[in-house]
Amino acid sequence: MSDIHIDGLTKEFDDVTAVDDISFDVDSGEFLVLVGPSGCGKSTTLRMIAGLEDITSGELRIGERRVNELAPKERNIAMVFQNYALYPHMTSAENMKFGMKSVSDYTSEEINERVRKAADILDIPELLDRKPSELSGGERQRVAIGRAIVREPDVFLLDEPLSNLDAKLRVQMRAELLQLHRELDATTVYVTHDQTEAMTLGDRVAVLNDGQIEQVDPPQMLYDFPDTRFVAEFIGSPAMNIVPIDLAFGDGAVAHHESFELSLPNPELFTERPDSAYFGVRPEDVSLVDNVAGDPETFEAEVSVTEPLGESLLVHCLLGGDELHVKAEARTELDAGDTVELCVDEERLHVFDDAGDAIYH
Ligand code: ATP
């Protein structure tokens, strides 16, 4: 078994707490993505799993073994770095073999066989005799992944492996990584700051913020039911709209804003009943409706800017002093200053309390 158990893991650098008491598990064979903004502690977490960074406190187990004190080479993990970390004077084959040199118990025939096998999986047999300077960025990345594969590790750790590639190649490599994961079925922890990459690759995604875990869930769960305002705004592009509201609870629950009033359809779902809160709705869950003035379910807003996104039109609307982004059909004819009538999908609303925790969705 190569599941990973992380319990209360903390890393302090002098007066900086880079990772602050985080706990989560990665199941055997699972692809878990660590995502969050720059400086939130993703790489430090990965480096602690790899054994490249001492653990200040907490426990790390891989399978049944506590590995806190084990050297990297005793953990049976392989790591792929953002900058590939290939040796420039070595060919691809030599770089890939180098991943195994520290592992003593193999004959050179066994090592060559593993390199050939990894090269086949990655479709790079013709690149084995070239040096890194003779490879494109994407090819170098394949060699770096090949070096990890030849070790046949229990756990793959990848730190922003696609960030040096251009956008098109990134999308292609994303699909290849998924395919590779299906073939190898190895436990994988993947670090990225890119929420699209996180959503497309992860069986589950752990969102980190300021050294702490905000939520660990499958991608669609994060998107549909963010536990916190941070997750709601970080996952999804364009981001979820967040607008301050007052709340009134009687027979039902009503959200009041200077520009609209909405009945929330399932008041029993509220986990708290504060007087004021923040209302969240994704741009695709707000629609432009033909003028039905007087309909209590719709409200007026003024268009401030329109942004054509190709497949849709993002309309920035002014709601009193707040902004609401609406995803409208592409080629909708609108100009700044126009008045539009909006309607929200009331089954897809979120409410967050002042502390940023979800209290309704
Ligand atoms: P990025 O996406 O920018 O790589 P990250 O989420 O991977 O960011 P980390 O590199 O883990 O973030 O850094 C977390 C925090 O710890 C940051 O505040 C960083 O400045 C700090 N930090 C990281 N390494 C060290 C170090 N060796 N000494 C002191 N502080 C460090």
C-alpha cells in the first residue's frame, strides 16, 4: 500500500509558518492536487513529503511506515520539478538512469530495460541519445517524467511540472499525464497554482491558503459546494460573484441588497442565521432576461463593461455600489450604460458569513 497520511504537519522557517498544522490523506493510486496562490505552502508541503525539508511537527506516513525521519531515498518516492533538473552533459537515457543509480540492487540490464519501457510509455525512444540542449521544453519534461518512472516509485510528487510550457503544450501534457496516471496507477501528489490544471487533473483537490487547508474534495464538489469564500473565489474562472447582503429570517429567508431582494428557497439549510452576510453566485448562474419589470424574481442593473470571451460574453453589471459579473450568450448586443434585467438561479446560491465560512448552499 502506498497511501499517504498527513497529520498535523507544520513547517516553520524562523518566524514564518509556511505550513500550519495541515492534515489530509492521499489514497493508494489517487491523484491529489495541491492548489493555492503563490506562497501558500504548496511546495513546502510537497518537499516535506519528499524528505527534502525537515518537518517541524506533525506526522507523515507512507503506507504503514512513519517516514518523518527517513532520508528521501528511503521513502521510495520520485519527484518531478518545475525546471526539470536534468543534467546538461548527460543524454536523456543517462538522465533517466541517474534516477536509479542510488538504488543499488539492479543490474545494468534491468536498468536499461526500465529506461526502454519508460521511453516507450512516454513515446520518446528516439530522444534517448540526445542531450537536454537538443530537446524542446515539452521533450525535456517527458525525460524528467521518464526519470521518475524508471524508479517505479510508490509515490510520484510533481511540483508545477507544466508551468514552463506554452499554453497549447500544457493542455496536451495535461491529457498525457492523466493517461500516464491511468497506466501506472501510482499515488500522485501534484502541486500547481493553476486552478484549471487542478480541476482537470485531480481525483481530489486540496486548496491551501496561507499555510492551511481550506477544503479537500473532488473538483466538482469544490466548484458546487465551496466550504469557504476563499475556495469559492479561487476555483472557477471568471470568479464567483460575492456581494454583501442583509438577511431576514421569518417563515423563510430573504436576502436584502440595495438593488435586489431574493427569497432563498431552502431556509432550513442555513447553518447560522446572522443579520448580515455575503451572497455568492457564479456568473453562469445569473441570466439576462427580457424586460419583465415588476417580476419580484428579477432585478435591474446597469452594464458597465462587456468582455467577449469567444464562447460567451462576460457582462459587468453595477448593482448599486457593487459589481456582478454575468455570463451571457456570445454576440449579445449590449453597451456600457444599458439597463438589463437579471435573474439568478436560486438553486445555485451560496451565503458566506463574515468569517468566510459557507452557511448556505
Ligand atoms: P509558489 O507557488 O510561489 O511556489 P508555494 O505555495 O509553493 O508558492 P512555498 O514555496 O511552500 O509556497 O512557501 C511558503 C512560505 O514559506 C512562503 O511565505 C515562503 O516565503 C516561505 N519559505 C519557503 N521556503 C523558505 C525558506 N527556505 N526559508 C524561509 N522561508 C521560506
